[in-house]
Amino acid sequence: MKYKWYKLIFLLLLLPFNIFPQQHPDSLYLLVPDRVFDGEQMHENWAIIIQKDTIAQVGLIDNLHILPNTIRISLKGCTVLPGLIEGHSHLFLHPYNETSWNDQVLKESRAERVARATVHAKNELLAGFTTTRDLGTEGAMYDDVGLKRAIEKGIVPGPRMIVVTRAIVAGGSYGPKELSIDLENPKAAADADGEAALTKEVRTQIGKGADMIKVYADYYWGPDNEAQPTFTEQELRKVVEVASSSGRLVAAHSVTVEGMRRATAAGVATIEHGDEGTLEVFRMMKEKGVAFCPTIAASEAVEQYRGWKKGIDPEPAKIKSKRKSFKAALESGVTICMGGDVGVFTHGDNAREMEAMADFGMKPMDILRSATSVNADVFKMSNKIGRIKKGLFADIIAVEGDPSINISAIRNIRLVMKGGVLYKQ
């Protein structure tokens, strides 16, 4: 009996290495699917040659120069795409119907949260998301930087990470607020008030390893706990000015029209959520080159946790508002990122946002672009990822079926490759 337990433990220790093989550094792969979505268009009879961590050749298979030692991977019935890019993630959160946001921040240890985040990163990768923009650790300080570096060193499997560390909020606006007002609450983000404090906080986060800066342009701190703007337009301009001086972009949380207007005028790169967005403010965003990350799936998940049965019950007011704002965004022509605020719902279920975008009226082909080339362009990473193009990193997935016809086919993952390494086949 004891021998069997030892044997089981030994097999479990080996399991991660069986799931996540590392290929020989000189490996050559030939991927032969039915079709290739290159990040912009769909192509028939294309194939791809991978050398080390890079896309070496792509195009009609008859036009490729195939060396004798190339490993051929036939993907009959499949579509090959660039690795998907999650535009709004929180790896240090898990679904609120498991544990409330307040309890995650107040009661879960940093060690537990890092352990969870490590599993979440693996799950996102295996779901085909080879890059994730993680928009705040929500109380886990700068641990996203450590997780990112662990992934880069090959210590744990996960997507490429774009991290913002703590996010910046106006004093008194953000939670948790569960404790007595006479006590100093743990901080889920960094308080900063006034241009001097904002300058210092932006520089602190950059020094700690932030790839970009996130700021809350509004939050639920109105007289009746309704959403209201937090920072002035001038304060937001200062955040953008300081971040831009180091070559970093700024993402702004905003659900109100005024918060969106101020953030857009200040020059942020993306606005997250936009629940109350109007045609006018989306047109302003388009004119200023500000992209929109709608996070529909998170809004739906929260309403479902409150008892709404999607597809059975009438849509709650917040979902109706979300649908209206997304329709206005489509009409305006604003650039739309794919990002679901995953962490509010389960990591690895990231495709839920892509399905929601389709349900709200976006064409599948445009959704695929949003999750690949558009996100890469908006996040200033198009020289590395987001397209199947010679010279870019070999971040590639294959799915059974054609997601340009049925977006849910994106869930049928058959292959995941990041940097030329096969993580799922």
C-alpha cells in the first residue's frame, strides 16, 4: 500500500513536465491546417514554418521551403490563429461567487493569492491566450511583476504578461471598506491625490516593474454609492504625461460619460468598461485614438451571481445599459479591444467575452481581429505578437472548426504554442 502511494506521488511530480514539454532549441515545425487566420484575414491552403521561437515562413504550402528535418503537424479540420490576447485580466482574483472581492482582498494571504494566480496563468495559456494584460493585483501589491518574471524564466507556464501592479485611485474612493471607519483598511490599489502625489506614484510603479499605468477615472463613491468621477481632467493629464515620458501607456477604468470624457481628453490609451458610454463620447474616443475595452462578460457574470438567469429572465437594467453602450461603440467606429475582466469569472473561460461580443452584435471576424492584431496594435506589441507574420514570435493556436463563422469554435483548442514551445497538442 505504501509503495502505491509513493508511486502516485512520483507520477504527480512528473505530471507538469508531461503537460508542458519543452522542444529542442533547434526544432523546426511545419503546421498544416485547413485555414489560417493571420490576425487580419482568413487564408486557405496556407501553412506555417516555425524555427526556434519565431515564425520563419508563412503562405501557400507549395511556396514554402521545407527542410528535411522539419516536424510536420497536420491539423485537419482546424483553423490556425495568432495566440489570443486577453485585454483585461486580473490573475490575482477568482470568481466572486466563490469568494467575494472584499474577502479575497482582506482574508486571503499573499501566498495563497500568488498560488492561485499561478494556476490562473496556466489556465489562460491552455485556453489559447498566449498574452494577457493584467490590470491590477487588487491588494497583492507588485506580485504580478514576480509572476511575470517567473513565466519568462520558464519556472511556471503562463502567457506573456503586461502588468500595471497596483492601479491608482483617488483617496477614499476605492475599497475594501468593510472595517470600521476608525481603522485603516488594507489597500486594494494605490491612493494618490494631487499632481505631485500622482507623479510620485506613477514613478514608483514604473520603478517596481509596471509595463503600463492604470488609473480610476471614476468609481462608486457618489452620495448614494453611484459612480462619479474621481480625478480632475488636469490630474489625469498629469498621469498620462508622467507615464508617457517613460514610454508607457495609461488604461483608465471608467463607467460614466464624464469620467470617459475626462480620460479621453487626458490622452489615455484605453478606457475599460464604459457601461454608460454614449455615441458622442465614443466618437470623441475615436477622434482621439482611444480604444474601448467593454468587459461584457464580467457584467453578465456579476448579474448572474445576483440571481439573474441568462436566457431565461429578462435582462437586468445594467445589462440593457451595457448592450446600449456597446451598440453605440460599434456605430461610432471606435477601436474595440477584446477583454473580459476575467477573474470576475473563471480564468480559462476567457472566450466568454468573445461570445458575448458576438451576442451584442459584433461580427465574428472583427472579434478575432480584436483578440489578436487589434489588441497587439493598441498595446504597442505588434512588432512581437498578434499576427501570423514572418519574424514575429511563434505564438500560435489551432482550433477545430472555423471561428470566423461560429465564434464559439474558439473554445475547441487543439494546439497551443508560445514562443515556439508546444504547451498543448
